[in-house]
Amino acid sequence: MSSLSHLGRSARAINAALPRASVARVATNVAPRRPLLTLATAARRQGALLAQKTSAFNKTTSQTALRAFSTSLPSLDDAEEAEEESEDPTKAERYADETDVVIVGGGPAGLSAAIKLKQLANADGRELRVVLVEKAGEIGAHTLSGAVLEPRALNELIPDWKEKGAPLNQPALEDHMKFFTKNYAIPLPHPPQMTNTGNYIVSLSNYVKWLGEQAEEAGVEVFPGFAASEILYNEDGSVKGIATNDVGLDKNFQPKDEFERGMEFHAKVTLFAEGCHGSLTKQLFRKFNLRDECDPQTYGIGLKEVWKIDPKKSKPGTVVHAMGWPIDNSTYGGAFIYHMGEDMLSLGLVIGLDYENPYLHPYKEFQRWKHHPYVKDLLEGGECLSYGARAINEGGLQSIPKLYFPGGALIGCTAGFLNLIKIKGTHTAMKSGMLAAESAYAAITSDKYEEDKPIVLEDFEQKVKDSWIWKELTEIRNCRPSFHTPLGNLGGVLYSGIDTILLKGRTPWTFHNTTPDHERLRVATNAQKIDYPKPDGVISFDLLTSVSRTGTNHAENQPVHLRLKNKDVPVERNLKIFDGPEGRFCPAGVYEFVEDESGPAGTKRLQINSQNCIHCKTCDIKDPSQNIDWTVPEGGGGPQYSYT
């Protein structure tokens, strides 16, 4: 077990691990063994940077960890000086850690996989090293969902979760479905698929924090604040592991005084659990042709706030879903209102990113929606505590890619297991992680395992198809595509009602998602502009006020992580043809067209306010020119969600 794994844990744990450390330092293709002294140098430097970037989150524990390294080792001056002599620090060798399994992403899928792996190993009395890296400064800080949690997968993974203090405190007690007109909320029959009996209204960020604690107790080595930015490959093309990004670069990619190279993690199996539209997962799709035999993925953007409301209006356990106003019949979407208990209210709006009108502004639609009399009455006298947004997968069964490749697999929302009719994906994400863990553990511990051959988890995909995940998604597979007809939402609702209530997916046909979301925007000259009301500062808010409630922070003077493939495209194509949709589809004010001081009068340029980015990935999905590449910033940056 590497001592590096205990950054952020107690000094006692770090010191106990040091005698058993075994880490390699690598150049391009070789990994010669080095003394512990070299590892500790890297660990101390990475720890110092992690402490800088996440001081608001885990300052105390990081400093404790650093003191432990400093006091338990001999002088490191010689090793440090040798590295500082390098002419170009960005070309310096990276430190590499050897592990059995590395997991990218500390959400429900990644943590469930990690816990399951350790459960299997511990039950067999085996040593199995499992490392999990997470770009957020702490586990749960980038997690956002509605959320009403179905505990099916949790019951399987941790049957005694109640005794272990899982933050599932508010059972769902009532379900309501409503159709909004501008002034009325009309009750509708409640679809049986959406019934929440036995489920819990939760803060998913708090739930994920608790899962992280369970993972560490099981022996998983959890690295918050480490952003995986590169996939490593073996000579045969199989996945070897991942590398974290360099830290301490300025906006021009030049090393600052505090520059440090990233770390490498080499593993027998690498599981990618990046969440919706993961930056590394996109590369895997292309490298291994994982999307060749599935439909294009289609997405939605979910915007959410958490309020403290008047106790007289609080109805703990009440779940309300709504459709209709302000969304028109040609745009897919809906809303939710969840009474969380303790006078807390979670509410939000989801809009399909296959919308056609380039003037649609999801954030402003959400703010307008809150002024519906039904919603406004709940919020008056209350206080908005938190805001956030994220993209979600909506494509369902037809859009699930091939799940495995030499050396690893895709799990959770990075593959796309959301059950859109239930409006739930946590339980399916967790189950996929657990199934991948079973396959990975069996392969690693098999008598047939050969170190010089990559592990291929073919049986994982079959396990998913044999599980209740596949059964759920098969039953509702035709619902989302049914909204792409001339009847719009009305036709989709009618078909989905018949399919889910009567047919339950037992049809000989399968509808398909035929067009990527970014290709559905109409040109601006064929679209109707939308006049949005100004926020009142009480029920609705301007965008920057809401962004301030996300806790978002990125280190200053670092490379912009929102990369333009061609800097001329935003103005020459997106602005000319679609009237600059970047400034509307982003829910955090990252993109704006401003006067170009260096050009002729009246010319525009796209300004990217990357410090506002809340990591929702919408820009990468909806950009009609597919010119924006969302990449990870320095680890520890981004939102610091609470209550979400």
C-alpha cells in the first residue's frame, strides 16, 4: 500500500503505511523502481498543492498529512534539488503508483465499485489495492441531483446502512403529478412508474460524502482534489491507467514557481465513473469505437435550488412533479418539488438539450418557472440557500455504448443508465459499479490472470444485461424518443402513458434517438426570440447571484479548461448563424460575446469566464459547432455544493 494514498488522512495512518510503500517513477514507457525517498518527495509536493487548492475544504487534515511526511522521513533536499535542475519542468518524469484497480470519479458509481471490490477482497482475506481519484476538493462537492433515492442498490451493497448512519432521513410519503398553465396547477393521474413508496428524499451530495466514508473504512484509498486528465496506454493499446493534470501552470501553460507534474496511477483495471459526458470517456469512445453500435446520446440540463421555507408551508415527504408552463409543446422538460424535511425544499427544472430554439435560456426559464403561483406561494417568506446545474443522460437503453475495452470499463452516468421515467439514476449507477467490481475482482484473482495480457471485462456487459438495470431500461426504452413527433410533448405523454401502464415495454418495436442534440438548433432567423422577465431578487435571481451560491472557485492564472478547437468559430459561425447560443445555454455565465477592442468598431469576440464554470458539461454537448472541449481544471477547483 502506497503512503501517498493516505494524503488527507491521519498522520498516524500515514506513518504506519510508510514502511510498506512501493511506488515507481516512470519515464515514457518504463517504470524502474525507486526508493521511498523519491515517492515521499512527490507525495509531499502533491500534498502541498492539494492543501493550497482545497484549503477551504480540508485544510486541517492536509496540513496534518504534510507534517507527517515531513517529520517521518530523512532530509529530502537532495532529491528536490535534482528535480529543480530540469531545464523544462513540464517534461520532467512523473511519479507513478502501482495499484490493482483505479477508479476515476467519486460519485455513486465509482464509490459503489470501490466498496464492492474491498468487500470481496476482505471476505476472501486477500490484499487488493483500490485507488479512487476525484477532481472535487472533497467527496460530494461536485454532486448534484434532485434527488429521490431508490435504495435498491444500497440495500444490496450495505444492508445495514441504517445502522451505519446513512443520511436517508426523509421517506417519500406522497406523490403528486401536475400540469402547469401560466396561472394554474392542474392535478394529473400519477404514473405508476414514478411512485416513490419506499424511497427517500435526500441531498445526494451528503449521501455521496457518506459513501466516501464507507469506502475509506473498507480500505479504499480515496484521493479528492486529484483531477484525472490523461489516459495512459500500454504498448498493445490497452488502458494502463490514468494521470492527473500538472498543477501550477499559468494561463499560457507556462510553469509558475509552484509548478508540479501530475501523478500516474497504473492499474490492472481502470474503471471510469466520471459522470455524464466525462472528458476522458469521450476519448475512450473514439479510441475503442465504443459508440459504433448505439444511438447518439441525448441529454438534459437540470437546474436546482434548495430553499429554507416557512415551516407552515413545509410538507416533509411530499414529492411533486410537473410539466407544462413555461416550456412549450415542442421542448422536452419538466419540474420537481421535493419537501426534504426540516423546512428544506428542493426544486428544479429539467430541459432536454435537444431543444430547437437558440434563444431558449434554461436558467431564465427556471427563474421564470418559480413565479408560477403554485411555486411562488411555497417560496415566499423563505430563503434560497444553494443553486447548481448539471447535464444528465436521457437517451436510455438505445444510447448505452459498449461498456468494456482492454484494461477497463465504463460505469454509472458516464455510460448512461438513467431511468428517465422514474427520474432516477443513482440506483442504476451504483448497481453498474457493483457489477463491474465483481467482474474486475474475478479477473484479477483468476488462476488464468497473466500480467503481460490486458484484462478484458466482457462478462461485465453481460452482467448488466442480465440485471434489473437492463429490465428497467428496456421497459421504458421508447418513452423519450416518442417525444420527437409532430405532436411534441402531448404525443410523447400519451404514448409513454400507454407504454408504461399497459404495455410495459413489451412491444416488438424500438424507437431510436437519431440526431445529436447539437444538431437540433434552428438558425436564428427561423427562431422566435424569447422575452424573459427581470429577476425580482426575492423569488428569482440574476445569474451571478446564483453562481455565488454554488461555492465555485478556481485557482487564478491557470490554463482555461474550456478549450476552443478553433477560436474563430464562435463569431464566424455560432454568432452569425445562431446568434451566440453560448451565452444562453450555459447556466453559470461562463460565455459572453463582448466588444473586440482589437478589431474594427462593432466587432465581437467570445469571452470565456472559466472561473464561473460549475462543471455541468452543457457547453461541450450543446455547442452547435462542437468547437468547445470541456477538460478538467486543476484538482480541487469547481463548485462546492451543499444540500444538493
